[in-house]
Amino acid sequence: MSGQGDKRTWRVGVAGLGTVGAGLLNFLSEQPDFAPAGGRAVVTGVSARSKSRQRPVDISNLPWFDDAAQLAASPDNDIFVELIGGSDGPAKVAVETALKAGKPVVTANKALIAEHGAELAALAEAQGVPLLFEAAVMGGTPAVKMLREAMVGDDVKSLAGILNGTCNYILTEMEASGRPFADVLADAQRLGYAEADPTMDVGGFDAAHKISILAALAFGCAPNYAAAEIEGIDQIDILDIRMAKDLGYRIKLVASADRSPDGVLVRVHPSLAPLNHPLAQAGGALNALFIEGTRIGRIFIQGPGAGSGPTAAAVAADIADVMTAATRPVFQGPAKSLAPFTPVDPRKSVSRAYMRFLVRDEPGVIAAVSETLAEAGVSIESFLQKPVEDAGGVPIVLTTHAVAESVLISAIDKIAGLPAVIDRPRLLRIARI
């Protein structure tokens, strides 16, 4: 850190020059004096996989490091910003190197924090330096600060929201266009909303990383990504989108975390939200989150979950916190006192459900399905039978009253064995929001 008087200049090393990294460099070059304490932030070194790659930012006058860890260790920067991505490999090595050197670290890497957050927090606190990750969840929408700072006076009971813009865009477009998942995904890839390998997004893993981080902040524990129950949207059929809408619902990929005396249940699932609910109305690439506290009640935040500008703004906000000497534990308490949350058996969770059966058009089918559900202890709330062209059978759709998930799974197993049922029944949860 160099400078004179109150006008300090903070030297920033940036590893990772993709969309967010380029956005951050542009921001800092245009507004180096953005921090409220009056300091300046200037980029004094960069690193990425390719120096020659075309970028929307000029790096020709910046010191280049082939190795992100060398940049992290360089004495010519005071703050290390990691925007490489990935839970291990160069990102983890570089962050550990910076922390061991006693440097504050700002990262947008949700996989790194979700899978190694506790050990990195312990390292940061042992060195007495910040480890900040606002941009790791919901991009420029301040979900992390909300839980780490604004909610410390409350006991958070639950979280539920849309945390992946790619999946939200795909589901929104499937409903609007009537096209199947594969077609809309291909468009999303051409437009840059989805990666060439979209597995992290459409498989639900990206949202699981994010909700694991939020759960740790909300419930005062270490992240426990390995305990998350994850289901993506790659099996969502346009038929289910249409039938759900006829019943008054919209399918969204909902990430949730609920605390009970037994522990914490963290889940990512395609779920049904009522059409008039704020989560159902968050379309396109938007992110949205409900936080429910014992004292404050319910808080709802919504905003862009990705993109150069919003995510770079979140990274800049963390840099400003370093520059203004804002200090807090990395999570809600000292790292040495944190333990991973105790996972709850998801089969014990109770919720309402959407069930869709594709059956042959023959007498007695509806009666057989209804009887099987009744015998299993599943109570039907609403029922819809609607001929659909090219469906390959007659779809029967129903919603249930609240019931344990183990009961639902058992009922589906039995119904799948009925002679008139063409393929395995489809189960979607109705979001508890």
C-alpha cells in the first residue's frame, strides 16, 4: 500500500480476465476513487490463461503473470482478486498463497467458498486479513452482505430463491416459446447465457454452491456443499410446464435451506411456484431470494445474478470494504468455532407435490392411480386430465396435500408398476414459499 496522507493508493492484482475481470478493470480505470474513504484502487498486475486473447479491456500496460499464484505472492499488490473459478486447481492455490502472504482476498468463486470456505476462513483469520465473496452469490444483488451484516440481529429460519440465471432464462423461454429444453439451451449457448458445457448450471450444481454459502451465513455454520440435495432442469419437459401453468403454477429452479431442531436441509430442485408469487414472476436471467427471520419476518431481494457490470460492482464493493478497514468474521463466527451443519434426511421433509402420469387411454386407469395413492397415504388436492397432442399417451396431473417425501416416493414406485402407466411418473415439489 503506497501513498501520502489520507489519500492511500491500494494496488490490486486481478487473476481471471473473463467477463467479470474485464468489467472490474474497466470500472477501476474509470473510477479509481470510488471507495467512500477517499482512497484509490489501481490495478498493478493481471493473470489469465491466455495473454493474447481478445478482450474488451486494454491490458497492454499492465504487468502480466502467467501463474496466478505468482501474482498472489507479488509484493507489488495489496489486494488479490480471484476471478478464475473452480473449486480447486489454480484458483485455490492462488487464494491460499495470497492469504499466507497476509493479503486481503476478494473472490467471486462460489465453488471455492462452498467447498473450501471453512479452511480458507481459518487461514484468513489466522493471518488477520479479510476474505470477501459478495460476488459469489447473486452477482450484483447483495445477498451475502444481507446475511452477513444486516441479519446478524435476527435468527434466520429459512432461505428460498432463484440463484441461477441460466436456468431461469431457459425455463422462461421454454414457457414463452413452447420449445423443448434442448432447443432453448442451444439458443442460450449462442447468446452467451450458458457455457459450452452447461452441466454446472443446468445440473443444479451452481445453485447448490450458492445456497450452501448462504446457508452457512444464515445459520452460523461452515458450508457443507456435500450435504446438498441437487436436481437440475435438464429433465424438465415442456408438457410439465404447460400442465403446471394450467394448474396455476410456474416451474422454477428453487434453491432452499431450512433449519429445524434436527439440522439443516439444503436442496436445489425444479419446483412449482404460484403464478402470482414473486419467484414465479422473476423471469429471464433474474435472481431472487426470500429470507425469513424470527424477528424481522420475510425479506425479498431481486436483481441481476450475473453479467460484467453487476458482478464487477459486487467485487468493487468488497474491495471498498478492504480499503475502509471493515472487519468481520468470514462467516458468522470465528472459523475455529464453525462446524458443518447437520444434514436432515430429505425423505422426512413434508411438502405438497405435483405428480404427472402418462397412461394408456383405457378404462379404470384413473381409479387405479387414485386407489394406489390413497393406499400409500397421499391425499389429492387437485386433478387435471387433458389430452395433449403427440404426448405419447394421456397425461394425468394432480397436486397433493402436504405429505412426507418418503411416502410420495413409495407411491410413485407402486404407480410406475401399474400396467397402464407408460413411463415413470414425474414428481415436482410445490415450493414452500
